[in-house]
Amino acid sequence: MRLARMHGLSVYDASYLELALREAIPLATLDAELAAAARAEGSGVI
């Protein structure tokens, strides 16, 4: 919920971001808002 609130994401999208962060893997997405959130959190984006 923290990531969703912090970046204005849906809980669904934030769960993908959380998983990428937890596993230390880049996030694959075409969603610009999700990609921006991933970069802000220090995750790579494919």
C-alpha cells in the first residue's frame, strides 16, 4: 500500500513493483507511471 499511495499507483501495479524490488530484478512494463515509480525506487526498467 505504501508504494501505491506514494506513487499514485493501483495496488495491482504496486504489487508488481514490490516484487521487482524484493527480487532485485528490473521491471518489464510499458506503463509510463509504473516505470517512473520503478526508477524512483531504484529499480531498473525493461
